Amino acid sequence: MPSDAPKLTLVSHHLCPYVQRAAIALAEKGVAFERRYIDLADKPAWFRAISPLGKVPVLIVPRTDGPEAVLFESAVICEFIEDSAAGPKLHPEDALERAKHRAWMEFGSAVLSDIWRLETATDATAHKSAADAVASKLAWIERDLGEGPYFSGNGFSMVDAVFAPAFRYFDVFDRIADIGVFAAKPKVRAWRAALAERPSVRGAVTDDYGKRLQAFLVQHNAHLIKLAA
């Protein structure tokens, strides 16, 4: 992607972890882009006209030889960023390792599904079920992680971009109650800490992310909030 190319536009929601993946990948590649935030509870007409699934992220790609292109689905957007942008590679060169990384990216999406159940659980039973599911998946990661600081060593990869938004939830959750999903997982805890310090990760959300997530928990009567008492 030439440095003088028109800026990409990343259509976003403040809390969406899938948007964060794309923002992190763009930042790691050094690609200039603009953010356009929308309210998913009140989607503007222009967004509904370009998003087949009505979800974010959407990446609007300007073209000099025709109308702008619209990409949807975070995995597709991240692959486009990897394929089209200069900067460090976020996938391994080896085909087998690259496939393994993509498998762990899918695993990261499963972790996010469990976190969604965790943050929207309104009773103790549903909360424990979701917390146990997250803890179980993190145990699989603990078994596969190397020495760090990132998923595959010293080099930041797309797997890191996938898991950083998942870990970010717990920056807020941990201030409310200790759910215990990181217990006996020292490598995962170290990975989480390293990702939290990465500039691309810190810049993937607005400064009021924590307040917004806390408000979401209150709005959805999350059992997690009840644990604070």
C-alpha cells in the first residue's frame, strides 16, 4: 500500500474487539487510517447500505481507478492489511506455521464468544459457566505458548492482534472482581502484560474504553457487577 495512498476508513464501535484487531494490525503496519464510530443500536443509513451483515468492522478502501471498495469481517480485513501493506509481516513465512497461527486466531474468536457470555451473564450459574469456559481455553494457550514475550516469540503477529482485545476486557473486569481465569497460567499472564504495553494495542481504543465497558455491564445487569458488592 503506497505511503501516499488516500487514507483508509475503519468503521468502528468503541467496544468492539474485532474492530480493535483491525486497528492494531493497521498500526503495526504503519498504515494511516481514520476511524468513524457508529452506534450499533442506531445504525446510520449509510452504514446499513454498505455493511451486508450490519456489523463492524468495515474497512473503506479508496481507489484511484474506480469507486471505493468496502471490506467486512475482521479476519478478511486483517488478511487484506497483511497482503497489501508494507511493514513487518504479521504472519509467519512458513506455510504450516501460518496455518497454525490462523487456527489460533479462530480459537481467539471462540474465547471472545465466551467472554461475551461472561459479560452478559445475569446470574451466578451462567457467569460460572462462561468463566470456566474462558479458563479452560486459556489453559490450552498456556500449554502452547513459548517463552514470549509474544505468541511466537519476539515478533508481534496477527495472533497477538487477536488476543490483545480479549485480554483488555479483564483490565476492567479485574477492577470489579477476581474471576480467576488466569490462575496457574503464568505464561498467559506474561503475554497479556506484554500486549498491554504495546503502543498499537493501547491506541486501539479511546481513553474512555473502561468507562464505556463498565456502563455496558451495568446496562446489561451483568452478574459481574453484583460480585463487586
